[in-house]
Amino acid sequence: MDNEDHQVALGSAAGMDTTTTPGALVLLTRLSRVVHRRSTEQLLGMRVKQFGTLCYIREHGALLQQELGESLYMDPNNLVLLLNDLEAHGWIERRRDPDDRRRHIVGVTAAGERAIERAERSMESIEDEVLAGLSRKDRDDLRRLLSKALVHQATAATM
């Protein structure tokens, strides 16, 4: 971790108060900044937002464009711009819903799968660097807890 990443992680950059113990969300936000800073387009072969969107579609299978936007908490206009970009790269395919021609179904293409796999290899190295201070068990626990929180949010959003 370089000095700037270290300052962000500890909250010692200018303007950050370190006299109190930060909450979990503050720490998660700081760690997210470190990951985003290291996850360059050059390294991943795509932007982080593209990677996250492709991974979500792959994880959930082809889904309605509106459902994707709601799940990713994205404004519909911004989602269209992102999907246009992903489609231009050949990483996704949008097709009309046969049950309702006004809706689009979004799915990952074979080229998108290959792009995800390349980016995942880079993300694994970033994860290894960022979480180097954690044991394998700690990493597994962190992944489990973050997944649990995300599942709860997804469940709460559908209620």
C-alpha cells in the first residue's frame, strides 16, 4: 500500500478527524477508495463500474434492464449510457422481452465473459494487495459478512 492509500485507509489525509474510532461504513468507504484507486481501466481492461455491472448480470443471469437499474441503484438515463458502452464493446446484448416489447432483457455475451475473466484476474491481485493484512479465514469471514449485508439489502428493497 503506497503512502497515499495508507493515509486514506487510516483517515489521516487532510481534513479527516482520527480522534474517534470510525464506524464500519466509514472504514468500508475508505477501503473502497483504495480499491477504486488501484483498479485502473488499464489494469482491468475496463472501468470499475463496467466490471461491477457485468459481474452483476453474470451472477443473476439475463434480466430486465429496469430490474438491473433498480438493483444497482442507477438512474435510468445513466444506466442506458453504461449499457450503450458495454454493448459497443460487445460485452452485453440487449434484446426485446418477448412478453412485453417495450422492455429489454440484458445478458452477458461470450466476449463479455472473457472480459470479466481477464478483469477478475487483475482484481484478485488487487484484493491480495489490499487485504494482505488479513488471514485467509479473515478474508472468508469478510466476504461472508459483506454478502450477508448485500442479501439483506436486496431482500429489504423488495419488501
